[in-house]
Amino acid sequence: MPNRREHLKAAKALLGHADPLVHILMNRAIERLGPRYLYVRHNAAYISAIKELLGEDACLEATLHLLQDWGVVTAEDYGFYASPRRSNREPSR
Amino acid sequence: MDIREERAAMDERRLAALETLSAVVKWLKDTKPSEIFYVEGESGKGKAPAPSMSDEHLRVIWQRWVAKASDVLERSAVIPDLLLADVERIFKEEKSNAQSSGTP
């Protein structure tokens, strides 16, 4: 599973915002409930709770976290963010 | 209803639930923006967004997809008769398939 830094990097690249609290809460679910509860039921409920507590942006970020944990969204999907191809700066001579 | 009939009906519902979940996972993988809007890079370093797309445009597309995925997951979380072990197996199979086909 990706670490918190990877989750934050993906959120910043794909959603334009990254809140560490969301990922702390998401991982706390595993700490409290155990890895077997990583899948659908508990985390979907957890995402709803995060939406209630922190709002719509946090809900998107929590969903992205879940999709990363499942391997649906991978580093290839947001790797472009750090790529020099997207840079607008002039190359140094 | 006889216990065997009851058991058969439960198994049938469980299989239907599994199919639904497999379809959800497939839908997520097939529709993610990188599958549609990314092109193969020049240097063979993997896929990258099409050059005509700005970062902002791409973010809006990802935000919409994640919002849709959130809706779908919320609905699929209430599938009846689905065992946690089944869900785990689906994701394990997905990973082993990806590894055997050489994709990351």
C-alpha cells in the first residue's frame, strides 16, 4: 500500500488539494479495525463520515486514497506531475 | 423453505454480488482518465497526459471521475450477501493477473 507521502502527492497532482488529516483518518480506520476491514464496507462508511466532518473536497481525497490502496490509481497516473515535460520554465544553458 | 434450498438461494445471491463487485472494479479501471486521456510518451517512459491538455483541465476530469467513483462505491457498499473474503479474493486476483501479464 502507498505511504502517506504518496497519497498526498497523488491528491495534490490529481485533485489540486492535499490534506494530511484525511489520510491520517483513513489509515486510522485500518489501525482500529484491522487490515481485513480495508475493503468496501467499512471504508465506504468511513468516507461518508469524512464527508460529513470535513466536506466534499476531503471526501474526494478519501476516495482517491481508497482507490490507491486497491491499486486502481497507481503512480503512473500522477507521475506526470513531476515530469519536466509539464514545466514552463526555459531550460538553463 | 428447505435448508438446502435456502443455502442454494444464498449462494446464488452471493455470486450475483460478486459479479456486481467485479463489474465495479472493471469499470473503475477502464474509465479512469489515464486510460482515456494519456498517450504513450516519446522516450518510452510510460504514459503521460496528451500535450494539448492543461493541468487544470486534467484535474477537473480526475475530480469528476473520483466523485463518480465515490458514488459507485457508496452504492456497492450495500450489496447484500457479500463476504469480506470474497472481496479480498477479487483484489488479490486482480493483482496477480496484473503481475502475470507484466503490467504494474
